[in-house]
Amino acid sequence: MHKEQRISNILFFGFTGLSLFCLLLPLNQLVQTARLLLAYSFYPTILRGHEATEYFHDVPSNFLNLLRADQDNRQLHQELKQLEILKSQMEVVMEENDHYRKILGFAPQISYTGLWARVMGRDPGNWFRSFLVDRGGQDGISSNAPVLGVFEGRVGLLGRVIEVRPNVSKVLLVTDELSSVAAYLKDTRWEGLVEGTGGTRLKMNYLPLDAQIQIGQEVLVSPASVVFPQGLSIGRVFRVLPQDPFLTFQAVEVRPVVSVGQLREVFIIKKH
């Protein structure tokens, strides 16, 4: 026990003396080499100690960054929940908006490119033939532009522009006797020609004799139509007319989608 302690003391004082001796030596090439060898021998221990010091030194900042990330994550979750609530509220508002539009008779959104125009004047003698609107050439309206109407929340074909002035245009209604539209019966594809009667009803001619027609069947614009957009609703079958023995086709009476007498504004499709 005393022997080992004596050896330890000798080694301690020996290394201490050697260190002091090395420090007191002049900085020549030999001494610098010896110092480098000693430093290299102890460098791994010094390096690990430095790394550990740096790691524990960065612990507070790393912990703060972790707390900030957790707070940001919680805030993002709250914002996502808020967006879901807003989305559900928006859907309810849109449903209510559509409901009130139907009740008040306001115009719904239309996917075609164009503009709204107000009905200006009607001729009592030509009530179901034509009327004027407050849009014209200065607004980009052109002749033969399709005109749509809205009634009880439903969009339907109303007519086409036949006269264009700078600020006023004249619309020829599909109910006019001079109007005709290529059309077909929905779900059957039977083609025919819808013509105006000068009154509240339309007439669809040239339907095949063997065509199975049902009351209430929707009449749509045919793809063969050059002026009007295909697939646009014209009306519904109101009555199947008696068969004329001198004709090779049958005809039906059609009730228009749009009630002309209650129109306040129309939608005019711009042609590009």
C-alpha cells in the first residue's frame, strides 16, 4: 500500500517536473516536436471533452426550439379545425343562398360567359314575341347572341338577339311564331324542331311516329343547333297532340322553362 503510494507520488512529481522543464526550454524544433507528440497523445480525450461541453451548452436552445415547434404544431391543428368549421358553415350558407334565390326569383350563377341585362320595354301587342334590354353593342353584345332566362331557380332558353344598338338590344323570344330551335327529348334522343306559337306554349314537330313520349319529359337544345348551346333546357312536354293522318310525324305541346311574363332580367351569352 505504501509502496504503491510512493510510486504514484514519484510519477506525479516526475511528470510535473518534466512539464515544467518542457515549458522552460527554448522553442526550438526539437522541443516543438516533443510538445506536438504529447498533445497528440492526449488530443482524443480533449476533443471528446470539448464535444460534450458543446452538446450540453446547446441543450437549452435545442429545448426551446422543440417547445416552439410543438406550439406551432398545436396552432396549425387549431387552424385546420377552424377551416373545417368555416367550410361547413360556407356549405350551409350556399344552400340557404340557393334556397332564397328560388324563393325571391333571383338569378343563380351561370357557367356561360356573358352579362346580365334588364328587361326595358314590352309591346302589349307582341307580349310573347320580343322585348328590349338595356345592353347593346358598347357592352359587347352581338346579333344572334343566345339569351337565357331564369324562373323559380331554373335556367332555360329564352331567345336570341336580333337587333343591336349602342345601349339597347332587341330579343326575339322562342315563343314567337318566327322562332325555331333544333331539340331532342331527354333520355330518348328523339330529335325534333321546337317552334313558337305566339302564345305561352311551344310546339315540337317531326317526332317519329313510334317515339314513346311521356308527359313532363324534358326538351333540350340539340347538338345540331348552330345558334344555341346544346343541352340547354327549353321546356317540358305538356301534352301529346292528336295524330294528323296526313302527316308522317307526331307533335307535342311544350311548356317553356321560363315564364316570359314574369321576367325582370335576362342573361346574354357573349360570342367569342
